[in-house]
Amino acid sequence: MIERARAGLYRSTEAPQTADQTLFEACAAVPDGVICLTSALAYHRLTTANPSVIGMAIPRDHWRPRVTYPPIRFFEFRPRLMRLGLELKSGPQRQQLRVFSAERAICDAFRLRRIVGKDIALEALQAYLRRRSGRHVDDLLKMARETRVLRLIRPYVEVLT
């Protein structure tokens, strides 16, 4: 009836598996972490890249937990930036998913383009701007201003819109 997903995390065998089950498990393993960068872009369906490691933001002043499963790569963010663009999603069995919004994930991809790759950042921006619903260019530019990448993103947005 109950199976062990990892140490300290159990789930019902009858519970439906979601496509984002590993993201829920990562959030359960790291209580202060937030899904970010390529993993957040993949969650919002803005990239074709399939990350093999979950990108997770943690506050700069917190310790890095040791997690064996799922594989997580930690990125340290300033505590002020941890709340910016945070979305909370409910999952099966009262699990909670903490993920950055699509606009925040795009801005972070541009800000950390040396880590993520400029091609992934551009692909995410193009996919976001091609959407008919859920596209808010003003919110994207506001987020870019708050994350200090407005001068970098604005020319691409002007060309693509």
C-alpha cells in the first residue's frame, strides 16, 4: 500500500504518478528550495531540453542538504530574490511544489546564461512570446527590471514581438 521513494519520503502505491513527480520529491527533500533555471523552464513547457539534474535555488545563507535522490544541482540566490516570482502548486497527497514563474525562469536563464546556455535562454523566450495565452510581456519586462537583466532581454523582446 505504501512504498518508500527515498529516506523519509513515502507515497501510496495507488496514487497516480504525475509527470512532475521528481520535482515534488525534490521540494519535499529540500524544504527551503525552489525549482529554477532549466527545470523551471521545462515545467512551464518553455524548452525542449530535458534536464538530467533538477536545478534548485536555495538561499545563500542556508546549508546545502545532502540529497541522493532525485539528483539536484544547487544554486545560491540572495534571500530577497527567493520570493520574487515564486509560485506554489499543490500536488497529490498534499505535496507542495515551489517553482519560479515562467517570467522569472526566463530572466534567470538570461542572467545565468553561462551556466544554462544562451541557446536555451533564447529558445525559452521565443516559446514564451509565441504563446497565445499565458503571455504577459509587461510582466516579463517588469521581472527583467527586478532581476537586473532588462538591458539584456529588451532587444530580443523588441525583435521577436
